[in-house]
Amino acid sequence: MSASHDIHHHPDEALLLAYAAGTADEATSLVVATHMHFCVLCRMQGRTLESLGGAMLDELTPAPLAGDALQNTLARLDQVTPYERPRRAASRDGTPAVLRTYLGGDLRDVRWRRMGPRLSFVELFRRRDVTVRLLRGVPGADSGAHSHAGAELTLVLKGGYTDVTGNYGPGDFQIADAGLVHNTVADPGEDCINLSVTHGALRFEKLLQKIAGPFFGF
Ligand SMILES: [Zn+2]
């Protein structure tokens, strides 16, 4: 799975910096890391930020250590059993490795939960008011006009969609602020599959979706 078109939409600098510094929450880290699977530009920028952070740490004045600190550390190392990374079969459909950790396998093996004839989803995890899901729409499917209680981060994995802010294809990253009201419509061609991080509940405009949303945990 790689971006077959140029990536036009990237995480902003604040997100990249939080990711590089290790201060981003788990959901944000997952969606930024998955974007980096597609985007060489952000991978490079992430590395630059990491090394800048490292250089700043080098500037700090070292604190004095206890006289036996080195000996104690070496003694403890002897007691550590080396960690062996569990072997995992390679992806058969190019699913990014960081995402496979959460899926327990490949994108093509996901067991989708249907929300009507055109949309389906699967929830990956929740941490307080943050929910991470995969969303899938057949060509022409629309999410229904909605706004957000908090920011919504969306990364396109396959296919594409269009909303009032533009067109998004594989690897593209959208940051929708709480104020944005938008209706995402899946582009023609293949099904659109997105990785989505939402903060708080979605606020649908239409009555039917207002009622249906909470049933599916949206
Ligand atoms: Zn990027």
C-alpha cells in the first residue's frame, strides 16, 4: 500500500513536533506514523525534528552521578534477558506495519461492521473521549454533514474523498477543527478507507443521523 499520487495534505508542524518529541497521545501517534508510511517528506521532517531535540538535550549541563552509578548499571545489565522481537508475517496487501499492530493483521482481513448499505466501520480503540476507527464507504457514499466536539484527524488509506475543503487521496491527512461543518463524499473508483481519530462525539445535522449516530458509538 503506497501513495499512487502526490500527497497534498500533511500533518501540521505542531503535530509532527509532538510526534517527534514523543508527547503526542497514542491515537495521534498512530495516525501520524501511518501518514509517514506514505509520506517521505514528513518522515524526513520527523527525523530532523528528532535530531534537533537530541541536539538540545546534548546542550544541557549534565547532573553529577553517584560514584557507583556505572558499576550498579553494569551489574543490572547482566540480569536482563535480551528481548526477542516476536516474528510477524509480512503484510500481504501492503498494510502499514504500525497499523497492523492495531488490526492484528491486514486491512483486507478486517471484519467490517455495517452502518447501512454504503458505509461500514470498525473501532480500533478508545481512550477517554478519543476514538480511533477505520471507516469505509463505497464510491459516492457520504458521511452526512457534521461538525465535531473536538478535532478530527483523518488519513486516507485507500480510494479517496472530497469535502468542502478539497480532495483527499491515499496518504493525505486532514485536520478538521471543531468548527468545520463538512460532508465527506467517497470518490468514484474503489471503496474509500480512512483511518480516523475523533475527539468527542460527531454532531450530525440531519435528524436520522442524529438518532443513528449514538447507536454506532459516533
Ligand atoms: Zn506528509
